[in-house]
Amino acid sequence: MLYVLTLTAVIEALALLTLGPVQPWGEVVPRWIPLIGGRPVRPLAAVIPALLGAAALFLLSIVVGVVQTRSLASGSLTGVS
């Protein structure tokens, strides 16, 4: 149950981050953040995490596809031995 709640919280936080580029608070770092507060957000600060996340999802989909294909080929998904 804790896993589901944690996963839900992470998904909601990531969904909230998608609003950053189109909201005023996504253009300037909030002043309450130490050292960088009040400075403009650099585009690479959004592009690099997005590219890394896209690459991770791509690799994950490849791994899941290979595992599912092997399971289907061996008959373990269909219940046939």
C-alpha cells in the first residue's frame, strides 16, 4: 500500500512540474530558494532532465518489450508449458 501512495505522490509531483514552462513561476526561480532565488530559469535546466527522462522511458519500454516477448515465446504468459 505504501508503494502505491508513494508512486501516486511522485506522479502528481511530476505532473505539476509540466506546468512550470507555461506559468510565471517557471520563468524565475522563487526567491525563497537559497543561492539561486530570483534568477531566471535557464532552458537547459528543463531540457536536460526532460531528455534524460525520455531516454529512461525509452530504455524501459525496450526492456519490458524484450521480457514480454521472451515470456510469450516460452508460453509462460499464456499458461501453456
